[in-house]
Amino acid sequence: MGWRSYAAGLGQAARRAPELRVRAVLLEGAERSSGEPLALICAAAVESKAYFSEIAFRGPPAATALPPTWIWDLDRLVLDDRTAASLMVIDLHRSQLWLLRPEPDFFVPAWLLTVAPVPEDPHEAPSTSLAEDLRRVRRLGLRFELRRDVESFERYHERLYLPHLRRSQGASAVPLSRTKHRSAFDRGELLLVFGAETEPIAGAVLTEGRELPRIRSLGMADEVPFALQRDAGPAVYVFAMQRLRERGFSAVSFGRSRAFLDDGVLTFKNKWSHRVESGSARGFAMKLLRPGRGLARFLAANPFVFERQGMHAALFSAEVHSVEAREALLHRRHIRGLASVQLFSTDGRPVEAEAPRRDRVSPPDALTHAVDVLLRQLLRLHARERLLVYSARPADDPLLRALTLNAEEIGARPEVLHLSSSGHRGEHGAAVARALRNRGYDAAIELSPDSLYLTAAWNVAHAIGCRIYSIAGLDAESFVRCVGEVDHVRTWAFGTALRDRIVRSREIRVHCARGTDLRMRLRSLVPRVRRGFFGTPCGRLKHERDATFLSGQIAFRGVRSSFEGVAVVDGCLAPPDDVGRLRSPLELRFARGTLADMNGSAKVIDSLRAWLGTDAARLEHLCLGFNAGARISDSALESERVFGALTVGFGEGPRHTDAVITRPTIELDREPLEVEGRFVLELLRRDQRRLLSERDSDP
């Protein structure tokens, strides 16, 4: 299997080899919004050059062909005094980014793929502007017909689709070929919109996809009556939604849109409360070369979506100085599915808004504040979104009540699924999966006794695009400490730096005063199927179909068969539920990545053996904790995140358990990473002090 993946990679590289020699063009003219001089180097296809010319310049720019250049030598063009450009745009595949040195400032996908919910009422308006469109469609008495004959498709392709695309997008249009368009039609049907005339005024092809149906190839007639010009497009989507609801679909793919937030197509789709599903593998590497008024105005007028460990929106402004002003700006520009909206100055540097003083929240407001952090900052809950909270707690539980009340204040629609307190994990997972499948939620909060990770619930959530944030097992007090009193942005940055150091290492060794002595290789030359993994830090949703746990933890595993030694567990062991916080140490001995022996409390050992069953309990992961609010408790979710704690996770699937070791000393390639539970690596020490500055230093 390994050699096949390598061969496939070599094949892709060979196919893309001709792209390494590029022909760039210097475009010069007056910036579109201000008239200031602007020059940019563009190494892209004809359609992409036309698109950038349209959004960047007032009129057709002067174009000067530059000599053919290897893609890794493009920066040499900047050194030429004749090419005093402010911006460089390079069309390439995501896999070719490593060839650019220095790395580009942004990678902007050429296209965004978006998905929208199909409303239960096709005339229900998710936004105010769409409500006005729907009123006009009803008032004009438009109707639709479905066609499946080839003759109707051919007329639509020639008379509505191609003319409309060339008329609306000009030289930047990328039309479907007749063959691809016909293939899409063969997998679906043609929807045509009619007014009083016998000829259609607009239409689209509804296509069956692998997971979702898709509305694609919108077209409009040349001679649409003036009264219908602005209503023909919305009418297509209204009738398409009606048709899809009749067929039982709850979501639809809106297809491709340009990744610039003010692009007309993307702006129209925003009315339907769509979410960004993914970005295309091809895109534009953007390098900010020289500051200037023209570049500053171009960036401010053209915010875009970029890819960097998730999809983010980039806004550019030099006038935001307070957190309040920043949050208001970011909220207006948010699109569902983006991991974040980030603010940059017009020279490309992240804007650090002046933060208000972080006073400790008074006890009566602490829970409300922590819930607000979870809903707004971490889950990114928005008005009109449907939120599922699943829990086995009493209806009057303070955390459960606070979650539903705060969600309603945001304008979301929360619903609580009460799970049986006596039910097991499989029953809970099935119940949540049914609710997700039948109701189509946008977001979910996990308050069940145990996480339903790796059950049907999380699989269904991923399939329907429902994001999940797990705080399973936390009570109100732990929730306040671990969510409300933690700097999540700095915690994420700390975890990212920690992961980068682990990834570069070849070997890890763990020992402590109680007798722990563990070793594992982190790298191997064997095929990928036998390697480990290096997860990203928990706590941040990277995209709309994502799920995550409480922040402050990173998981990884090297070469499983090399994991050897003794783990003296002195913190927490869970599950099984009847163990939790340990009152005496438990010794676990591992050989070749598998649990070989146990010593300690007979009651704990019997309970653990009953939980693991007869199958071999293999190592699944190691975890490092760095949540400044976490304490050792009966909850594995909290105990694993104690600052500096190491967790050994073993046992597969439903038989998995986590054992927490406090105050470990950890070495990476014989260099100390931690000493007795405190990180000593220089690049982590400063942020560690900041994160722990308001907390007791003892776990």
C-alpha cells in the first residue's frame, strides 16, 4: 500500500511539472476604489488575470509580459526596478506552496464550495434582504417547470446559460463545457422559470451528487422584461428549494463561488445562510511586496477567504483600535463554516486591538460569562441557527439552563435532548444520531456523561454539517474554570507551538519520581499505514463539519510497537465510571505498545480488566495538557487537560480508557520539554507564565 501512495504522488508531480515554468504579467493602472496607482505581478490563467484586473483596476490595466520564470524564482522579478509592484498573485496547486520561498502571505482558494439548508417552507427567508426578494417573486406570479428532454437542455445551454455567464462575468467567466454540462443534466433535471411569456426567462440544472444535490449553471435570457431582471435569479433558487424540499432533501450544495467576500455571487448566496464547506485545491498565493496607498485601498475594498489550518476571512483596516469595534466588524463579515474572521492592517500584519482589562468575573456572573465564551467564541453560534444540547442531567441543572437561555439571547433556536441516566454509551449515541438526522441541527453541545466520539452520533453530525463542542462530564464549577477563566486564543497558540516541537522530534522519553519510565519512537521509515499521528490542539473548530473537545490538550502517537516501559498513574483513570480520581497510584506496564501487566489497588484493577475485556489493550495515543483552569477530578475530560499532565490512552473503540500522570518529566531527543509538570522549553516558557499568571501553580 505504501509504494502505491508514493507512486500516485510521483504521478501527480509529473502532471504538474509543466506548471513550474510560469509566464507572469505586470499589470499597472488606477486602483478601482480610489484611483491611486497600483501595480501587481500576476502569474495566472487568462480568466484569473481578467478577474483580478476587474476587481483591482478602474479600467483595463497596462499589461507588460515578463520573461518566463521558474516558480521558485518569481521573487527575482521583484528585484527588477522596472517591476515596482506592490502585490504578487501566483496561480498554483496547494501542494506546490512549498516551492515558494519565502512563503506567501496568504493562500486564497480559487473557488469556495458552499452548502445551504433547505428550509421547511421554501418561502421562508433566512435574511431580511431575501425576504424582500421572495415578496417580489410571489407578487410577479412567476412559475417553474421541470424538463428532462435533451432538446430543452440544448436550448438552455446555448440561449440562457452561456450568454448570461459571458454577460455577467466577461473575460473572467469559466463556463462548463457542453460535455460536462450535459453530464450534470443527465444526473438530474432542468428547472426553468417562466413569466407571462412562453419562453423561459431563467433556469438552472439540479444535479444529484454523491452526498447532496446541487444547484448549478444558473442562466438568464438576454431579453428579460425590465420588471423581472432582478427577480429572475432569486426565483430560480426559491423554486429549486421548493423542489428539493418536495424530494425530502434537507441541504443543498450551492456549488462554486469566488473567495472574495464582496463578489456578487457569494453575496447573493449569503442570503440563504449558506456555509463554506471547503476550498478548491487550486488557488492564488498572494505576496504583499511593497506598501502603498493603492495596495492599501485594494486590500481594504476586497476582503477574501484564505486557507491556514482551516478557512478564515481576512479583513484589512488601519482604523480599528478597540476590541468592541473589532468584534462588530468581524461579526458583520462572518460566513458560516469559516474557522475565524481575522483583521489585518493594510500592510498585512495582524491587528492587535486594545484589549479591555481582564478582571476576574464575579461569582454570580461567572457561569453566564463562561457560557457566553462557549457559544460566541468557541462554537460561533449565530442567530437562527438550530442548537442541540444533549445531556443526561436534570432539567434544572444550572449549566444546562444557562446554555439554553444564552442561546436564545443570541437569537438561536436551542433544543435539549434528555438522555437516560441509566443508558449506556451506545444507546446515547443512537438517540443523538436519530435527533441529528431528523432535525438537521447546525451545532451541538455534548453534555452527556461520556463523550460520544466514535459513535454514530459524531458520524451523522459530520455528514449533515453539524459542528460539535464536547464538554462531556464537566460540572458547572469545572466549566467556569476551564472555559470562562482561560485565554483560549493564547492556549491554542501554545498548543500549536508544542505540536510543532513534537512533530520535529524522533523520540520521546517520560519519567517521574513515582517510577514512570516510558519510551517511544516518534518517527519511522515504514509505510504510512504503520505510522502514528500528530493531532492539532483541541478547542478550535476548523470548519463547519468539525467537532472538537475542551481546549488545552494535544494528542499524538509515534510508532506504536516501540512504546515500552512503566506508567505510574497518579491522577485519574476513566472510564470505567467507578474509578475516576485515583486515591493510590496504579502501575501499568507496556510491552511493544500493548498493556502487559497491572499493579495497584485490586478493586481498580478488577474494574479496569472488566472494562477492557479480553482483547489486547493497545496504545492509542499520548496526550499533553495545558488548560490553565483544569484540576484533577473524576472527569477524564478535565483531568487530561491539567497543565503539564501526560495522558496514556489505550484500548480500542468503546473499550478505550485514559490514564493521567501528573508532574511528568519529558524529554524529546534528550532535550527537556517538561520538568515535573512544567514546560521548560524556552519557546513555551513565556506563554506558560502568562497562562498560569492568574492560577495556582499546583494542579
